[in-house]
Amino acid sequence: MVDEKGVPAGLWARCAACGHMVYEKDVEKLLGVCPECSHHRRVDARTRIRHLADPDTFEEFSVDLKSTDPLKFKDRIPYKERLKREQAKTGEVEAMIIGKAFIRGRPVILGVMNPMFIMASMGAVVGEKMVRAAERAVEDNLPLVVVTASGGARMQEGVVALTQMAKTASALAQLDDAGGLYIVVATDPTTGGVSASFASLGDIVLAEPKAMMGFAGPRVIQNTMNVELPEGFQTAEFMMEHGFVDRIVPRSDLRTEIARIIDFCGK
Amino acid sequence: MSNDEGATQANGSVVAVPLNTTTYLDFEKPLVRIEHDIAELQLEHGQTKRSVSADIKQQRSRYRSTLKRLYTNLTPWETVLVARHPQRPLTTDYLKTVFRDVCELHGDRCFGDDDAIITAFARVGGHRVMVIGHNKGKDIKERVACNFGCAHPEGYRKALGKMRLAQKYGLPVVCLVDTQWAFPGIGSEERGISHAIATNLMEMARLKTPIVSVVIGEGGSGGALGLAVADRVAMFQHSFYSVISPEGCAAILWKTAERRQHAAEALRLTSTELSRLGAIDDVIPEPVGGAHRDPAAVAANLEKYIVGSLDSLKRMKLPTLVRKRQERVRQMCSFYESPLEVKAAAEAAKEKLATRRATSRSSRISGRFTRREKISG
């Protein structure tokens, strides 16, 4: 899984899914998708914005929000230290980026989560940014598009992280009351507290092929229930089969599909 | 989780020992010793007829002071143990003590009826309400039937359905939260546990009727929050409310469940901490020694809190109520900072001050002018 972690492996790399040696430039051209098996690699938030938004149209809001470490949390390392390390590693302040952008000429409010930053877990900042994005969508009467990817609520922020679930859901209730359009693009992995709040509340839920989607972690289910998990459990396909995803959309088609849906909804 | 070694009676004695059915927790060992001493004194009295009442009295007061000392300084992990105490009163107990005329309603009209969440019409004080609570079960048979209070999607959908019913007929909703987490299982995922919880959060944020939520025991993660978006959220003094169980947190961050004490501390999951963080509105006091030592007292406190909250919430107009609920949720736990925004705000304030000074100076000048004109005139 070297390449999953964003390590530049040079010109060639082994696909984490099919094991084929793939030419990195080909993968890049395909927006991070393996040319052999169509495995969708995780991509960081900036790359995702580049994939989705029309060139040079993204205008970021609330750039520098950061956590104040309300719990003074310390596990093996202090949370503040962990944040600093993640910031140094990714060059980002937090796990979500919000802003205004154009997708095939349609103006939208765009939120993108960054799976490279503490697995895009949700703390006070991610919650606040999601709420601000929803509020801005109401204010500007624009569709809200959110690309979700998250390991869930951020443990290091404890109950503060938990309350963000209520906060984002409440903001989306207000967006819904205002007649706003909310499109979720679920990517690998969309789980836990994010899955049980704003990622499941889209008017339209799109998902990338084979993206992991679910509430409880598969290992937790396996250990507590002592059961074998069925093949393909908690994938986007599984979620569509059970009625929780509208469409599975390959990465290359996302722009077109989002634009089409916006047009259908007359936004 | 618990041990009942403390419940042993002295030497199988036939002498009248006050029947002690309390299950003692690990940290309550000093109490077990005192209990033992009292039992021995009574045994001695039975055999020798020597008067020991003064000694017993002394031991009883020692018992009370030890109990008080232990419970005023509960560590977070001890709080977790108390909140999970096998004899702690449950939703089903409060349905008998706090609520009257309980009329249970079943089913989510879609898949089934989940015993892990009970929904019922009931009366409390002068109010007709919809009460919704996690059900952990009293004995092993019940516990298995309701999955130890871990609800499936149908539980949350049943809750939402009954909340909508309450909204339609103008009944306030009272939620009693007591769950380890939402049920982690294949069926739970297949039927969309994420979607069910998320929908509850969103709909509770705009439900047009008062909602009061009380964490009575365990407030575990999204499973708890799914019944805890409300106008008033309270916790019992010795309950806990957390994003993840201390065991789960320890397993992930320290790679061993043994560090659960550390995790319990780090997570700040007690009522005092949550109050400080502004994640809850009120703490409902428990008698010394926890709810299980005096269920009647704790029921009275709960009733007082619910009735008091409903009295004031029902005075509000519905649109105001919902707006205030949303504002409250909006402002809750906003623990972030933004140097840029602070700078921008400071600059805006400076500018505002400058314009105000400029305008006040010009008005003063013009004021002087008028005065002078007046004088000259």
C-alpha cells in the first residue's frame, strides 16, 4: 500500500489492488485510477479539487481554521504535536477544504475532505467548515457538492467531535428548508461519524467504484459479532444494492455527472 | 465489568444481617470491608448477646463517610463503571417511576420492531409526552432480546416515526439515552445504520415540538447522539457521554484495551467535563453512592428536571423554539481558531472606530458652529 500513502514511488509503481506494475504518468492522466484494474486510489484534497473544478476557478474560504485542542488530548503523542506533524506532512492546516468553484461552468460551493490528513477524521474544524459551506450555499443560493472521505469522528477531540455530527446535520436541515441542492460524492473510505451525519444526507449520493462505505469498521463487526463478512461488504456497490447510493460514478465521469444533476434540479 | 465478591454475607450466618444485594464495584472494596465488620459485630451480638449497637453505629457512619469520599472523587474510569452498574436504573424503571399511563408503541412501519429502543405515549407532571429511550434489559433474557440496548436502524427509524407523531399532535419528546453504541453488525449496515442516525440528527434539528434528552447511563457515540439533538440535553451526574468507548479508544490509540483507564481520562467523558466543554446544558444530581443506591431519589430528580424543562420550553412559540435549538447546536463546541479571522475582525473594528471618530468629530465641529451662530445671532 505504499502508493496509497502518497509516497512518490518514481516512474513505476505496483497497483495496490491488482498488483500490476503501472506507469505513474498513465495513472496520473487517469486521475489516479489504475489503467489495468480501474482501482481508484485515494487522492488528497488539492488534487481532487483539480480533478473536479474548472481550471483556476476554485476560491477557498476559511483557509486557516485550526483546532484549539479542547481536551488537551495525549495518547502516545500529544494531539497538538500530531496536528503539527500532519500539517508538515500534507502542507494543509486541516482535513477539509471548502470554497467556491465552477464545475463545467456551473457555480457550486465545494467541500473536499482530505484522507491524507489523520484519515480526514472530523473534529471541530471539519465540522465548522462543513457548516460554513452549507451556510454559504444558502446565502449564495448555490448547489453544495461535498466529496467525503473519512475514518469518522476524531477521537482526539472526544465529545467535541461527536457534537459536530449534530452541527452539520442541523446546517443541512436549514439548507434543505431553503430548497438547496446537496450532492454527496462518497469516496474511499466514508465511515463512522461522517457517514452517520453529512455523508448520508445528500439529496443525491454519488459514490466512486469500490469505495468503502459504512458505519462500524469491518474489524469491529467481525470481532464483536464473530461472523465472516460477506464478499464486497461495505463497498459502494453494496450500499447501492441496499438502497443508500443513487449512482456509482467512475472518477473520470464525476464532472459531467455532477453538472447533469445540477441541470436536472434547475440549480 | 463488575464483581460480586462483596455481596458475600458473613460466614453464612443466620443472624439478621441487613439484606445486602448491592453489587460492589472494584473501587468500592473499602465498603465491602466495613460491611463485613458490621456483619461480624452482628454475629457476635447473636452469640454473646453483648451490646454492640454503639460499634455498629460507628461502623455505619464510617460506611457513609467512605461512600461519600469514594463518590466525590470518582475517576473517569470509575464513573464509567458506575454508569454501567448492573443495578443502575434503566429506561424501563423510569417508565414505572417517573412516567404514568405509559402506552407503548411499536414498529418502524418498514422493517420491524427494535426492542433496543422503546417508544411510548406517557404522562409526566402535567404533560402528555412521547418518551423514547434505549432499553438495555433487566435480565439476561431481556438483554439478549434487545441486544443490550444497541439499536439497529429500525430502532432509530421507529424513534423518528414516533417523534413525527408527537410533532403532529403537539406532544413534547423526552429521550432517555443509555447505550454502548449503535449495533455493529451485517444487518445493521445492510439496512443503513449511518443513514438512520444521520436522518435522526437532521430531523431532530428541525422537529416542531420541544425535545428534552437525558443521558441516564451510557452515552455511547452516534448511537447516543441519534436520540440527543434537543432543546435541553442533560446528563446524570455519574453517567458518561463519549465519542467512543474507553476500551475502543484504548485499542486504537494505545493498541491495547488495558489502557482503558487512560482513555477514559483522555476522552473527558464525565458530566463535569462535558458541562465545562459546553456539550450539555445541565447535570442532574445523583444520590451519594450512585443512582442504583437510591432509585427513588434519582427518579424524583429526573422527573423534576423533565417537568421543569417542559414547562419553560412549552412557553416558547414553535418557530422560536426551533430557531433557538438550531442556534444552540450551531454554537456548540466551536473549538477552533483562525488567526486570519481574528486579524480581519480587529482591522474591521479599527476601521469602524476610525469612521465613528471621524463622524463624531465632524458632528462636534458642526455642533460648535451652530452654537457660535446662535451666539452671534
